[in-house]
Amino acid sequence: MLSEKEKPQWTSIRSKVKKKNYLELEKYCKAKKITVSSYMRSLIEKNNPATVPIKKAGTNNFRFNPLEDKFIWEIDFDDGSKEVIAEELSDTFLENLKKSIDKALTTKKEEIDKRMEDSVNMPRLSKLEGRGENVKS
């Protein structure tokens, strides 16, 4: 028997739509052999309005699961929480991702003409107006 925490919790959502739109939706659902409510539920779950941007700092962490021969990608946030980004990643996917990241970083270094290993990209600096002794900041 499922505990109270494990039981799915459902709630109804209502919305008013134009009759023409509803009839088109109903016709579509009949053709697909699905109910209107299951179609609406799938739209909501697909678009997941509860997803919000994360504004926290953390580090990427890739772990290997030897039982399934797959990798797990998670973020370890500075506040101690963790979020799994993807599971069941293959080694070929990660190798391809690594090549793509390396290529992008190399392109950036070439673009900013970085030549020394310990140099950093400089922020945009305000230019000084005027010339010589009459320089104004």
C-alpha cells in the first residue's frame, strides 16, 4: 500500500475558451483517441510552468554508475543541495560534449587573442576623452 507521500495528488483546472476552439480541440482528441483532459495534462506537463531559472552558484559533477554503465550529470550547489540534470549518459555523449566545449573555449581564446596561460579577458574600459594634457575622465 502506498504511503500518503507516495500517493499521486491531483487537482482540477478550469478555463473558459471559445466554443469554436473547444469543438476543434474535442475533434482533435477524438481523432487521436485521447481525452481532452489527458491532452491538456500533457500540455501542462510538457511546458512545466513551475520551472523557474536557478539563481544559485554551484559546480558541475559527473558520476559514473558502474551497474548501468552510464553517467549521471548533477549540479552540487554551494548551499549543499544537489540537482540531477541528466541520467543515463553514455561515454560517447560525454566525449562529444567535451570536444565541443574544448572547441568553443579554443575559439574564444583565439578571438580575444589570449597568448599567455595566466592572462584573463579584460572587461570593457571607459575610454578617456581628449588628448594630452587636456584629458578628462
